Amino acid sequence: MYTLARFKNWVSTRRGVHAPNVDKLHVAVLAFPFGTHAAPLLSLVRRIAGEAPNITFSFLSTRKLNATLFSGPYDEFIPNIKHYSVHDGLPEGYVPSGNPQEPVFMFINAMPEMYKRAMDEAVADTGKNITCLVTDAFYWFAADLAQKMHAKWVPLWTAGPHSLLTHVYTDLIRERIGGTNVRDAQKVDFLPGFPELKACDLPEGVIDDTDGPFATMLHKMGLELPRATAIAINSFETVHTRIENEVGSNFKLLLNVGPFILTTPQNLISDEHGCLEWLNKHENASVVYISFGSSVTPPPHELAALAESLEECGFPFIWALRGDPKEKLPEGFTERTRTQGKIVAWAPQMEILKHSAIGVCLTHSGWNSVLDCIVGGVPIISRPFFGDQRLNSRMLESIWDIGVGVDHGVLTKESTVNALKLIMSSEKGMVMRQNVAKLQESALQAVEQNGSSAKNFLTLIQIVTS
């Protein structure tokens, strides 16, 4: 893992490195301030900036997000990154309507002009014209901005290659299965490298709500990405060669530079609840780890079904659960399972997944979590919610054979018990464990000195800083 301590040592060796004309270079970084998009982009840029200490990097996002991202221990030793605030798109005196998506949509509708103003501020402040745009891949408008500035455009796609391909082929998908009321039943069997999908496996906006702000943004992204100088992706080349080749054939240059957990600087999460010490007391592959990420929680009836399943199966478990467990889980559950399980508000996920005691991870199947499980060598039980999660779930079950989804994507007692027993206690579970170990080996090889991701990272650095 590219830890903070290792990164500090590396940056200190790069100080004073100087190449002709680099003082004139100015890289503008445009971050998407929602979900888990901005932190991976900043980690990527921190590594590039550490390699090029004489180049100016201007990081552009909302004031609220910048206050969060730049409050950590990195700032003192990466002086060539400065952040600038972009307006959040909300009108003065804005009163929330109760729709959590409304601020996102308002930001999306206003973002091209807001970023243009922030970049003008960064240029005036530094006295340097922008020579490269490094952006979230969502920002389709960066293609025109880069062209007008005579600058390079390097977008980052933070999810997997399979989900990116669905956005590149959105027009084809809509043409083949377009119409209304098709999301659940319609089959999608014409995308190269994919298993047979149902329309409901596709990310929102590909075939439904196609006029919404998010769907429009993703559609434009798929059309504009072929104009990028290079596209960086948080993946590794052997995760799915056929889809990698199909995606890459649509772009000038596709650079797998992941998994980020191994290739970019990471803050070590404190183990304040003693999860690792607790795991040390358990046998190999005997513990269930449960985490649905930072932005979603299953509804109450699914939490109850999951709790009942854990109690019935009797497997030891660590459950990262936000909120008061006694309020969210069935009455008496925490008391009855006090010796069986450990429920914590926050857990050092990567360190837990690397522990030999973990036998399975029950997750929402966001791409970061899928990569964490691959790097940790842990099979997956998937309960997806939105975005690329259903597609990830389909891939891990039908292509990689490293996990299983719960029936109809819903946690019921029966489906959860069956999934737990399948992976923890059956021969099929052993096969999944072997398959994820092979992917783990490929990921680790990719980030070695002569590995594909390591080489691609050097190419990325050269593109951004030359």
C-alpha cells in the first residue's frame, strides 16, 4: 500500500528536482464534489505533484469539500498544490427541498461556467496559463476548455472499465433496447466481453431518465472522452482483458493506474475499536466482514434480515455500521451476539480485508470496495444499490466468479443465509477464494516496478508534467 509515511519519504527525495521550463507549467485539477470521486483524484494528483515539485497544481472544488480534503497531514510537504473554491451552484438563500439530489443537479447544471471562473482566478493568481486539465471523467466540457487553452486533457474514471464501456456505448444500447418500461425485463446480450445482462443491471441514466441532469452529463461524457489526451482509470490491465481492449479501442490512450489503494498515497485509518486485535483471536477465513460504504445503508427490514442471518449461521462477524446499533438492529441482537460479533462505527477496511481471519465481505459492491476485496483476497456477497454497483455485482458473479449476489438484490434472511453458507462452508466458496487469489496476484504484479500499472503511472506523469 502506498502509505502516507512512504509517500513523505518519496516526496522528500524529489525536492529540488528541476527540469527546463517546468516553472511555466500549470495543471488545473477539476474535482467532482459528491460521493467518493474527489479523494481518489486528489490522491492521484498528490503523487504526480510529488514527482514534479516545480510545477504548479491548482485544485478546484467547492469550499466545503476543499475544507475537508485539505485538512489532513499532506499539505505541509506538497507546497505546489493550491486549492481554489468553486461555487456550489446553489442560489442565495437556498432552502433545501428535502430531495438529496437537488444540490447535485444544481451543481451539474452550473458547473461549466463556475469552473471557467475558478480557472481564470488561478491563472491570475499564479501568472501561469493552464497547460493541462486533470479532471473527473464526468466533466465532458473539459474537452472544449482544453482545446481553447491549447492544453492537454487527462480525465480520471474512478470506477471499472465495464461501467465506462456502458457510457461509451449509451447510444448503441438505447438504440437496441430503447423505449419505456424495459428496465427490469429487457436482456442486454450484445456488449462485447459482458455476460448476458438485464437492463436493470445498467447504471441509471443509460436507458431511463435519459433527460435528467446526471444522465445528460454521463451521455455527454461518453461522447467527449475520445477527445482526451489520455484517460486514467482506477483498475489494472488483467482484470478483464477483453473489456479493457474494447474500452481502449475507443480512446487515444487508456492508462490503468490502479488499484489506487496500492499506487497512490493513503492515510492509514486508525483501529480505535481494536478490530485487528479481535481478528487475531479467530481462525483463517472464519469471519464475515460487513460494510456498505459511507453513503448508503440498507432499509430497516434488510438490516433486520441480515442480523437474523448472522445469528442463525453463527459465523463471527465485524460489522461497520453507522448510527446506534441498538436503534437500527433487532431488539436484543447486540447483547445476544456480544461474543460472536463486533459492531463498530468505523473500521480500517483495507487492513481488515488483508487479515487472514476474514472469509467473506458483504458489501454494496462499489468499485473501490470491489478492488479492496481483490487486493485483500476476499470473496464477496453483494447487495448493490445504485450507479455501477449492480453491474459490478453481475461481473463478480458471472465473469470473475469471486462472489455472489443476494436474490433480486435484496437482503432477505433466506438469501443471506444461503450466500453466507455458500462462500464460508462449501466447495464452491473454496473455488471463489482461489479465483480472487488469482486476481489478487495480478493486482500486486501490476503495481510492481515493471508492472503494467507502474509503467502506466510513469506515462501518466510524463503526459501531465511535460
